[in-house]
Amino acid sequence: MTVSKEQIAAFYSTDTLAGDRMAGIDGLRHTGIATFMRCPHRTALKDVDIGILGVPYDGGLTTRTGARHGPREVRNQSSLIRRINVATGARPFEAARIADLGDVAFTEVFSPATALPEIEAHVRAITQGGVLPLLVGGDHSISYPSLRAVTENGAKPCALIHVDSHTDTWPVFQGSKFHHGSPFRLAVEDGLIDPKRTVQIGIRGGQNITDGLDYSRDSGMRVMMIEEFDDVGWKQAAAVAREVVGNEPVYLSFDIDALDPVFAPGTGTPEPGGITMREAQRFLRELQGLEFVGGDIVEVSPPFDSAGVTALNAATLLFEMLCLMTD
């Protein structure tokens, strides 16, 4: 089909930037400026239901830095994502107005005391605009300011579904409490999440028991180790998650290192013996119908990736999360 002069003129006559718009003309998914899943890029929240926000921050990493490059590479790989979830029939881009809201604008990215509140301010602006936030990190410390925003600083604490290889409930490390191993400890202490409505799935990281696992369990969280996940399977694991969170508004946080390093080599703290990509997809699909208030996918580190497989899998899981949030 030949592209007409009128189509090209129309493309340049609007102030909306959209990777998908040109792809709709030429049919090539690798053309145009990369946005998350070729969604329109917007800086205004009008006519947006779900906003995907890049958070290029890895100031909370304890080893293997590089997650600051995650949002850009997830955008690149997400150009391969299709419009329909073949397994479930979900059509998220028809069900909701979804936009790429760009990246958090940092002024002092080297200072966690400033950078994390800047993340919070961006997410708060999104939620106050009536838009559901979905973040792409960045390291896992970004979940803490996101939770502060979506719960209005704990005025409306939420439930949490946390898929990871680590509990991320560690105490102060190297003199700082703001690191990627502490966001959910901080969230409990600030009253942002209800620990008794929190479930952690896939845990196996080699950590000090008293620093992570004991805190999670003692605070009332339901911790499902990878061995239990393997024994009961993805379907029962999802049933446990649904039972724990109940009918409460819930935040969904997925650390890519929950996957086995075969599926996610490009991450800061890979832990062998993890969840397979297919199990992750099917687990997420079983969460349909929950009331999500936001979510994030974190810890994609392109410098350690192989052929973009980690970023592609993150983009695929991001799509599954979109399908849940547009249900």
C-alpha cells in the first residue's frame, strides 16, 4: 500500500508524539522514536488512563550497576509487543488510553535524599491527574517513593504482591536505609502497605536470615520461597496471593531477578534456580480482577544482558501487567 501525501501531512499536523502512529502507516515496528509498546508519548495527562513512566535511577544498587539504562532498553524491546494477548484475549490498548509519560526528570540523581522524593513527586502528579501509574526501573528502591505517592503518604495503605528473589526488607546498609534491598521494610515502617496483606513470591536470595526473611515473616507478610512455588505451581501460588490481598487495593511489584538467570541474565543480583518466563506469565494472568493502584517492573540492567533477552522479557511482563490493569 502506498502512503499518501495526505497521510504524511496528517502525521505532522498533530502535537502528539507516537511511535505507534507512524508504525500504523508503514507497518514497521522498528521505525519511529521508541516508546513503551509504541504507545503515544505524552507530557500532559489529559485523556490518559494508564501512564507508563520510566525511572532511570540505580542509586540504590549494592552491586552490578546499570539498571539506570533499563527504561530505554525496555522501550526498544517493547516494540515487538503485539496488540492482543493471545492467551487471554485481552486488548489493553483498546480497553484503555495508555501513554508513555517519558522519564522522571532528576535534578540531583546522585543524592537519594533528593532523587527519591523527585520520583515520588512525579508519581503523585500522575495519580492526582487520575492516571494509574506503571513504572519501569531502575532499581527496586524506586518502589518506596512510588508507594508513598499512590497511598498518599500512608493515608490509604494498600496490599502488595511482590515477585522477587529477595525480600527487600533489609535494614540500613553501608550507612543508608535507601537502597534496593529495603523498599518494603521502609513501606511497612511508614504505613504504606499492610504487611498482613502482603505476599512475597519466589524468594531464594542468599541473604542474612535475620535481615530479610525474619523481618518479613515477623511483620506478618506471607513469604513463598521458590521451593514452595515449585512444589505448588504457578496456579496455586496465584491463589495464595489472591487470598492474602483479598479485596484490598493492591500494588504489584515485579523484580526481573525473580526469573531464573537463564531468562534474565541482565540484572544486578541474579539468583539461580528461579521462576521460568512461562510460569511468570501464567501467574500474572491469574491475578485478573484485582483492584490495582499501581505497579512497577524493576532491575533490568542492559550492560549485563544477552541479546536483549532480559529487556524483552521485562517488556512482555509489562504487557501482562497492562492487561491486568485494563481489566
